[in-house]
Amino acid sequence: MLNEGEESFIPVIDSKVFCLVTGNVLFESEFLAVNKQHLILIADHLVAQ
């Protein structure tokens, strides 16, 4: 979805946003519209302990 289509946003459901430094959950949301232009890092292997 990052490189396809003309849409500026990616829909994400049941999301959690983590702090890269501490690993703490910054916020949770049932729905999140992510602006593709503002993505810095996607890492599904990072899990809060």
C-alpha cells in the first residue's frame, strides 16, 4: 500500500504506537489514518516487554 495508488493515507485498524526509545505504548486506536508522507519507520519486530 505504500507505493501503490494515489491515496495519501493508509488505513490501520487496532493499532498501537510505540516510543522507539523506551518501547512504551504512546497510544492505541481502533482506527488510524496514516499519512504516507510522514512515515519514518515500520518495524513489526519491535514489541514492548
